[in-house]
Amino acid sequence: MQAFLHFSSSLADAQTLNFMQECAARYGQESLTFLSRSQILGSASLAEISAPCDLESLRAEGASYGVDINLLPNAPHKRQLMLCDMDSTIITSESLDDLSKMAGIGDEVAAITARAMAGELDFREALSLRLAMLKGERVSLLDALIAETTAFDGAGELVGTMRAHDATCLLVSGGFTFLTSNIAERFGFTDHFANKLAIEDGLIAGYAHEPILDSSAKLRILKDYCAQLGIGADAVLAMGDGANDIPMLDAAGLGIAWQAKPLVKERIAIQLSHSTLCGALFLQGFTEQDIV
């Protein structure tokens, strides 16, 4: 076999870098190609190997050092289209859960969200149940949520670098346009797609307008943009954490399970759990000098 071991981490201390080096040495690589050794962006490196490796054991070992390890069948290359989920992927939480906490029903809604993200509930059913519980809440909660929403480290660098290298960057969410519009503008996404929350008389109406953006819609957007741009799936990067992201991640040439639920990790080979979002850049072969 001929493949590449890819290492990335939010850390760049001596212990982390030495661990990467030692792993590569096990496969006959005396020196790594370091993509980053930045205290801010994180570290990343690449080693070409020709012997089989026990990836799951390596990953378990890497986790103890805060290092993500992925096995790439080909040398990393830059993608022309990026689709990112929003909740728990670009931003650090589930926005509907956060909104529900503000309304005083956080635990009940979060339980439904967890089941949906684990694939135990149909996305549409879960969305309908959660929105019905918010019916009658004041619309001012939406502005409060926008103000409190935070992103994962590396979000700006991820989108900025992809855009600087002429990629189309889409925020594709099962959440709501009142927030995706803000996040897309904040980080420079080319466009955003999400559900539209119904508002009546200044109150949350308890439902979303059709059509609902679910897993099939995410996949359709990926295919539509591939057709518009005249590219194949190999030119696509997609990233997400929940069950409704799986079709999109499966279809992309580089599908990344980002701090993902167990079901997603079972289905998606490329995984990031210990890196900043810059890890998605390093998986394409970008170096710290390329980062915007």
C-alpha cells in the first residue's frame, strides 16, 4: 500500500511534535513533513507510508496526546467547494438548544436534539417537536442568541483561506436563517442555507416555513453547486457532526466528521476531534504560511 498518515492538533508543544515524529518513525519515516508548528493555529504533519497500520490503535494513542490521526489514500490537495454545517461545527453549540435555555426549557429540547443528532429521531420530527415547545416565546430571544453565539477556533482562518484560494464556501444548516446570515457574514462564507423560523405578532410561531432543510437538502445543495461550478465530488470538502450531515459527508471527496457523534464516526473515515478548524485546511495540504 501507499498512503499518507496525517497528524493534526490544536497543540504545538514539544510533546505533541515528538509524538508525531515517533509515529512516523514506526513506518520508516525518519522525518515528517510539517505543515504547521504554530502555537495559535495548531500543529500538523504528513508522512507517506507503505506498510499497513492499525489506525484505530493509533487514534486511541493519539487522543491521549490531543492529536488527530487520519489515513489518506492520496496526497492532500486543495478543494474548490466547501460545505460546512453550522451547529457544533462552525459554532460551538446547538443554537436551538441555546435558544431553548433562554426560554427556560433547555433540558427538554436538548434531549430531543441529542436523539436526532445520534440518528435515533428523524430530523423533521425532531425539529417539529422542538419548535412546538418554543411557541409563543418572544422574538427578542433571537437577537440575544446571536449576541452570545461563539465559534470554534480557526473558523475565520478556515473560511478566509479557502476564499483566498478561490473556493466557494457554503454554510449549510438545519438551523435557522436568522443565525446563519449572521455567521456567514461574520466569517465570510459565500452563501448560507438554513430553515426560516416562522414569526407571528412578534412571537415565535412554533414551526418553520417549508421547505425544510434536512439531510437530503444538504446533499442536493452539494450536487447543485458541483454542477454550477463544473466540478466533481473530489473537489468538495464537507464538514459536520450529526446524523443529518452523513449524506453530505459521504458524497464529498473530503468529508470530515468534526467532533462528531458516534454514528457519524462509524460512517465517516476522516475525523477531527482535537484540532482547531484549521485542521480542515491542513488535511488539504495547506501550510501555516498559507493561512489567511
